Amino acid sequence: MKTVDTTQHYRFETLPLPLHQLCRFGEKLAVYIKSGDVLLLHGELGTGKTTLVQCMALGLGISDDQYVSSPSYALMHEYEGVNMSIYHMDLYRLNDADDVEAAGLLDYFNEKGACIIEWPDRLGRACPENHLNVTLVEAEPANRKIYLQPHGPDWIERIPQLRKLCAEFQNL
Ligand SMILES: Nc1ncnc2c1ncn2[C@@H]1O[C@H](COP(=O)(O)OP(=O)(O)O)[C@@H](O)[C@H]1O
Ligand SMILES: [Mg+2]
């Protein structure tokens, strides 16, 4: 039986979350991530994109000595988890797909790890079909709402998990 309509656009959201809850959300989201995934983190400066990656890294068993810091100056940091790597990219300083390609970042869209990308609008035509949009919005100074929008068959098939995750953060 078909349970999801692949032609529809899905969007799941949380309540406005304080920092510790956003971190819990990141740890739980990380459980659903696999090698080859691409997550696009949207949101203004200071909405918690880097913070969310840090919490996802915790969820993937990345040890404290591989602490995830903002990669703004390095473009990409690789973190080795127990089962897979995270390629954490910050494209803020790049302009477009040509820049992303010239920096060699497209090579990381591979099966060895998951790419989690800040300022993903810079990808332009290099944006893969399968991706999860994660949008952070500052609802109040100390609270952030999170929206998940799956795109492409890889993510459409994980809709039940994404729906369940957000539902958990609708009833706190
Ligand atoms: N509810 C919250 N969720 C995430 N970050 C929060 C929250 N409340 C306050 N903050 C603070 O906001 C800042 C977010 O910074 P950062 O993660 O670097 O943002 P970005 O990568 O989006 O620019 C951190 O200093 C964090 O402690
Ligand atoms: Mg950041």
C-alpha cells in the first residue's frame, strides 16, 4: 500500500525550542541520517545552524576531541563518527555552483559520509535532487522553530520518521 504521495510537498515543524531541546532534536535527527545524505541548513546568521550540527555529531557518536566548530573559514570540516563521517560545510563565502565545484566540495557528495551544509543557496545547480531542507527560524530570542522539508525519493521514504520526530517536539 502506498503511504506517501511523492508529488506532494511535505513540511513538518516543531514548537519554538529552547537550546537544550534543539540539541535533543539534532541528536535524534542524526539517527535517521545515512552515508550519501545531503542536509541543507537554512536560516539567518545566529539561528543555530552550527549548533544543530554539533548536536547531530553527538548523536552520531562523534567524540569530544572531534568537536564540531564553525567551518566558516575552512569551508569544510570532516568528522569521523562510529559508522560514518559528517562533512560539515559552510558556503557563506562562496558565490555559486562554480565556486563550490572549484573548491572541490562536490567530491564530498559521496557514499562515505553525509553532507550537512550551511548557506546551501550557494549550491545553485549543484544541489542534488535528494536532500532534506532544515530551516531554523528565531521565534523568540532564546527559541528556534525547526522546519523539515524532504525532497527526492531518498527522503520521501523517510517521511514517517520525520513526521514522528517533529510530532515529538510538538508536545513538550
Ligand atoms: N534555542 C536555541 N537554539 C539554538 N541556538 C540558540 C538558541 N538560543 C540561543 N542560541 C544561541 O544562538 C547562537 C547560534 O549560533 P550558531 O549555531 O553559530 O548559528 P548559525 O550557525 O546559524 O550562524 C549560539 O550562540 C546559541 O547558543
Ligand atoms: Mg554557522
